[in-house]
Amino acid sequence: MENPVIILGAQTVGTAALDAFLSNDIVVYCLLDDDKKLQNSELLDVPVMGNTDDGELLKLLGKKCEVFVATEDTASRRSLTQMLRSEYEAVPVNAIHQRASVSMHATLGHGNYIGPNAVVAATATLGDGILVGGNAVVEAKATVGDYTQIGTGAQIGAEVTIGSQAFIGPGAVVVAGIKIGDKARVGAGSVVVADVPNGQTVFGNPAVKV
């Protein structure tokens, strides 16, 4: 990536994304965050400047700067990404940590974060705006829908299908072939051995509805 990056969001996800870019010696121009307490400060020696809708800075997108959306809230990530596409014709880049292992035979969309020591295997498919925590594993032929979050150390088995905007908690295990619905939630450390419908929350070993 030749151009510097502007990161929208300077909190937990923003810090992780910044670390991922810096691990690859990619220049981060600045971070933007709507929390005024964070503005005019620095994060890992990179300035936190204005709001996430700062028109003057976002004008740099395209020829001069790339962008990554790193807000915590899924709805916010979606709306900011849609704003960038419609108003600035900008598509967020992926933030893949230098210590992550992403197969050249995996398929990734745009605006994904892949944390340190995470593994995305050959033939796995990730959509857009997905957060994959450190040490998580997405195995072969698994499919992960847009804006899903996969927690640190989670294990997504082969041929698993995860819908959009789902949440897989840290350390959870989804065994091979399982289907997780849109906006479903899997609690931390759970072991999922049966399909989870849209919008359902499951927890435990084996995971059951809560």
C-alpha cells in the first residue's frame, strides 16, 4: 500500500488497526474519533484529530490517502462505510497484522481487520468489515458474513457458515459444518455443535440458547 491511511476510530479497534498497519510499515496519517477527549492527543505517536465525518480530512481519500473504519459498534461501522462509498467513492482497505497468516487462496472483502497470529485458511471467504481477533482461526471453506466479529482465540471450523453482523466470543469453538445466522451471538468459550438461528444468543459447552 503506497498511500498513508486515515483510521476512523481511536479506541480499542482503532488501536488494534493502527498496530496492524504499523507492523507492516504502513504510514498512518491520523486517526479520527468523535470522542472530544481523544481529539488533539496521540495514539502510538500518531495524532488523533477531528470527528469521523471531518470533511477537510476525508477530502484526502482516494488519490492521497486510504481509509480504515475502526469504530466499535457494528451499526456505526456499516454507516461510516456506506458514507465513505457514497460521498467519497472510497472503499476501506484491510488491516492485516504482519504476524497474521492469511492464505493467498482465501477470499477477503474490504475493510477487514485480521489480528496478530490469526489464521485464515485457503478457500475461506470473508466479506466486508469483519473483525478477526488475535489467535483466531478460520478454517478451509468457512464463510463469514459482513460486519461479523470473531473474538480472540475463537476457532471457526471447516465449512462453517456465519451470517452477517454475528458475534463469536473469544475462545469460542464452532465445529465443522455448523451454520450461524445473521446477528446471532455466541458467548465466550462456548462450543457450538448445532446450528444457531438468526438473532439467537447461545452459550455454554455444548452451546444452548440463553
